[in-house]
Amino acid sequence: MKLPRKIVLVEEGLARLYVPDLSEYIREDGLVEPAWMPVFYNPSARLSRDITILALRAFFNDKKFFFVDLLAGTGVRGIRIALEAGGVGIVNDVDPRAFDFMVENIKLNKLESELAPFNMEANALGNLLTFTGVFVDYVDIDPYGSPIPYIESSLKPLGKKALIGVSATDKGPLACVNKDKTLKRYWLDCADVDFKSELGLRLLTYNIALRASAMNYTITPVLYLSKAHYYRVFYVAERKNPFNVISKCRGYIWYCPTTLERGFKYDRDKEFDCSDGNRPLLIGPLWICPIGDENFARRLLAVLEKTLFLQRREVLKYVEYAQKEFSVNEPFIRLDLLCRKIRADMPNMELLVERLEELGFKASRTHLDPRGLKTNAPLKIVESTILELSGK
Ligand SMILES: C[S@@+](CC[C@H](N)C(=O)[O-])C[C@H]1O[C@@H](n2cnc3c(N)ncnc32)[C@H](O)[C@@H]1O
């Protein structure tokens, strides 16, 4: 075996894996720091991998599919996809040390007939696969930082209808924490908003859709997950004219920082004022269609009932949230800020959601922010409902 001496055997889902000895890479806060390891393995990204398995089982519905895990590290994700979702395919990493781990982990899980390990630069592999006549049904892009450098080469080998799973850890630039970085990477003048984590998803989705569109692919977002240090999103990619989608889903968000009013608009030149007379900030172009599909989330819930090896409690909590929050497209409102504005106490979130639904609106909490409310109710109605609940 070609692996370094300090390795341990771990279990995740149905997979057994050799990984670098995690106890050697513990930070002061007690968490493992994967960036220090010779080969990347992050136990706290398990939810992202569990959700990947669920999404694949829901999308491919027990049918065999061909996949590429482009940036595989130890191979954990690809190995789990083969064992738990029935995929066959390629696990790839440019780092020769990662390649050695992948080879041993494939053997350990007896997947030599299902998985081929590759040691190539990801874009080179994507481009190469384009000319093999093998159509890829699922591609997984799990980079350090931004996925953007890998999008185009990943799309090229896809079949007529495929799924792509994308991670992004550059949450700062995506959420407009540093405007210059956002402009440099995503070509967008952004602004400080209260729905930062949702802004990042809309920006990322728009950028991927734009690249896909140039290659005549339409992408439809079906699932998003946001955790402290990463986003994980899934898109259905179809080889069909993207014009209708891009013209419908490309737009702007207007936002009033003092009144907290917000909304979507198509035409950046059509001007109007916030209710306090100020001009709204305009952010975009970005994706203004839904970024998750409630029907897909419902399918995940059904699949979860039959999938016993996932970390059920955490996955179930996420899927239940997803199902509800995906039904509301409007950017979430930070209730603590809204309550400060109208000088009311924070209401019980569940009661507020219930009351808005009784009034005939859509409303949901969001896993993106514990203080966030997604609703299609006008802001004035949300404010009066909060005041009503607080007895004012
Ligand atoms: C975040 S880690 C992948 C983790 C893995 N997917 C998992 O679930 O544990 C990113 C990996 O991408 C690899 N990598 C970075 N740049 C690459 C490139 N241009 N081509 C192929 N692999 C690359 C790194 O060696 C690293 O193992």
C-alpha cells in the first residue's frame, strides 16, 4: 500500500475509508482543519455528501448512471455514490497523493469494476471526456473556493439531460462581504443586504447559468444547501435552447436598506423610490427565478424514508425546511432588523408563519438564517402581523 503511515480507517454511510489521521489536524476550537492534511477529508462536510446521495437517488430513481467526481480528494464522495446511489464512473484528483488514497479506498470497498481512478487536472479531464462519446449523467464539482473555473469543462461531456452538483466555499465574495472581490470574480456591483446567504446563491446560479447558456445548456436549480463554510447546489442541465429561461430568470433585486423593502425587477432603468423617499439599491444582474424546487425536495423526503444509512436527524431537518422554503421565491427578511425598525419584540417564528398563511400568503422559515422569514406577503402586512402578535 502506497499511503503515508499516519492514516486511520473511518466509516461514512456505507463506505469504509482510509483518511489522514484526523487527530493530527485539530484546531484550537477542537474541529478538524482539512486544509492542513496532505489529502483533504472533512468529516463535517458529511451533510453535503448525504444530501448528494439523496439527490442522486431521487433524480435517477434506482437507474444506473455514469458520473464523474472531478475533485475527489480521498474519493469519499464518488465511493459513496457508487455504493449508495448505484452510480458507476470516474473519481479524479490532480494531486498524486489523493490518487493513492482513491486507489486504496476503491479496493477497500471492492469497487474496482464500478470506479476508475484518474489523476488529471479537472478541466483537462472534462475536455477530454467531451470527445469519447461517453455521456456523463452526473458531474460533481467540489473545489477549494469557487467552482466557476470548472463549470464550462464540466458541462461539455454531459448528456441531453443531466444533473450537476456544485460546492462553493467562497461565501464572502458571493455574499458581497467585499464588493471589489465580488466585482472581480462575479462581475457584479453588489450591496449589503439582510439576505446575504440567499444573495450568494442567486449570484452563483446566475453565473453558472450564463456559462451554461453560452454552451446551449439550460440549467434549472433544484436544490440548495447552505452551511457555515459552504454552499452545495444541484442543477438539472439540459441540452436545449436556454433563451427562454435566461430571459425570464435574469433580473435585478431592488433593496431599501432603511425600510427593508425589496423585490425583483427586470428593467434596471425603470426607477422608483422606497417608501421613505430614498432610491433603492439595485443588485444584479442575477437569478430571480426560484433557486430550489419544492417538488424535488418532496421527492427527497420520500427517498429518505427508504435510505437508512444517512444521518437521519440532520438530513430530515434540512429536507423539511427545504420543502417549505423552496415554495417561496421572495428573498428572506431578517426579522430582528424588521422588529428593530418597527420597535416590536421578535415574534414566535412559527406563529408568524402560521398567521401569514391564515391570511392567504406563502410563508416559511429558512435554513439560510435562523432569523430569516421568506414570504410573498407585502412588507406592510408582515409588519402589521408582527405588531398584532406582540399585542401592540
Ligand atoms: C475540497 S477537496 C475535495 C473533497 C472531496 N470531494 C470530499 O468530498 O471530501 C478539493 C480537491 O480538489 C483537488 N484539486 C484542486 N485543483 C484541482 C484541479 N485543477 N484538478 C483536479 N483536482 C484538483 C485537490 O487536490 C483536492 O483534493
